[in-house]
Amino acid sequence: MDWSEPLDYQYLKAANPEMPAVPIKTFPGELHRVGLTRVIHFDHAKDLKTDYPATSPNCLASYVRICAGESITTDIEATSHLFYILRGEGRTDTSSGASSWRQDDLITLPACERITHTAIEDTAMYWINDSPLLRYLGVKPVHPIFQPVHYTAEWLTQETRKAADDPDAASSNRIGILLANPACPLTRTVTPTLWSLVEIVPAGAVLPPHRHNSVALDLAIRGCGRGYTLMGRELDDENHIKDSVRVDWMDASAFTTPPMLWHEHHNEGDEDAWLLPIQDAGLVTYDRILDIRFAAGGPPRNTGITAF
């Protein structure tokens, strides 16, 4: 073994090092609508200064495109995988079992030796996993740490409707449901590392700002053609975001929301917008550092919703 020379830094100059920022970027749906069967990574390795694919320090987001009648294997090493079916119908086979799926279903899988997807019709998935965290640590998953879960489109719609019908929804900062796994009773998250919210922004609504220490990998599902998110580091005296950056939504498209930025959702359309933020907040919550904060402000307008 080769040993390195010792190294030190003066405390005040190194206690809070400047880290590469998670960029604000969008990933249009055109990336998965045409072409060969393939995986399209949202790779920020250059921005994050990693030598492996990463969308955020702990997560990798990708589109998976599968042409009708074809199969693809997504065997990246990770402790958690989340697949949202943007369109299509098919089946996923793993080393521990199989499940059929269709549009707007969501599936979570633990570490698997094999994950193969077969499409009956033209298919696109949104795929999030925690492989960058493992690559950073130089580790491999030894065994599954939770059981797979299949959240059907019908179940997601039903449960989200219940949340929107709750009397408290009219004054909520966000309207939706947090998905959970029985293996995560402390964090109440979809996997031990990942967090996921099925969220509605009602037609004509502005959802007030909030922020957190986790990175959000946001998917705009549908009804999003006239919606956008504003992001920024500070709020003014009226709780509006100062010097904001605007990210416009597109159906079946994704964008990143960096940590610690205030962000608010606007839907100027005449139909409800459905969003799916996925974060590394399972891990961040377990570390006791999520620190989610909500700006004071009025409730969202118009909490009536439409189904998928």
C-alpha cells in the first residue's frame, strides 16, 4: 500500500469549504420521445467535479427509453431505485421477482443483481438511484435493505385526492402525499435514501416558498404547460423570492432544484399540474439535517383537482 503525505488546513479557512454547486438545469421530454432503446443520464459530473455520472452528490437521474417489444437492463449498483412510468406498458424482472406496470405507475426497488425492463409498447421511465453516494464512498450494496413496492396509478390518484380533500389542504404550503416504505419508520420516506412527493399545483395557484437541505430532482408529469418554479437564495420583507431564477415546466420533463434555495410553484394554466419531486431527503432526514422551512404567506388558490 502506498501512503500519502500528511496534509492540514488552517481551521477558519477550511472549516466551511466552498463546494461545487448543484446546477439548475432542465431535461426536456424530447430526450425520451424518439430514438433507440437507451438510458439518458442527467450527468452533472463536470459541475460537481466527480469522475462518475451524478445529477446531485447523492443521486443520479435518468430517462429510460424502451422501444415497443424491446428490453433494457439497468444494473447500476445502488441501494435504492425509483422508476416512474411516463408512458407505455411492460414488465420489470429482477433477481428477486417481477412486476408488470403501465403509465403513471411508480416502482421502488432495493439493491438487485439484475433489473431488466421489457416494453409491450413504446415506453419511457424516469429513473432515480443513489449510485453517486456509493461511488463517493467506494462501497457496494451487500444485500437489499427494503422490500420492493409497486404504487399503481389508481392508488396514487386515490390517495392524492384524499390529501387534496383534507380541510387543511387549503392552507398548505404543498398539496400531495409523501410515499413511504414499511422499512423506513423513522424517516417515513419511500426508501432509506430517497424521498418522494406526488404533488398537485391547482389551476391558477401559487404555492408559497419553502426550502430544504436536500436536492430535489423534480418531474413535471402533466398539466404543466403554463407552470413554472421560481428559485432564489433570499426572501424579501413580503416573503417573495429575491433575484429569482425561473424554470418553466414541460409535461414529462424534469429539472433540478439545488439545496437551500427558496422555491415556489406557479400554475397559470386552467388545469391542475401534477409534479413528482424526488430528493435524497431519506438520507438527509436520517442525518437530522433536512431543515425544511416554510415562508409565511397566504394559502394556495383553488384546491380543486383533476385525476390522472
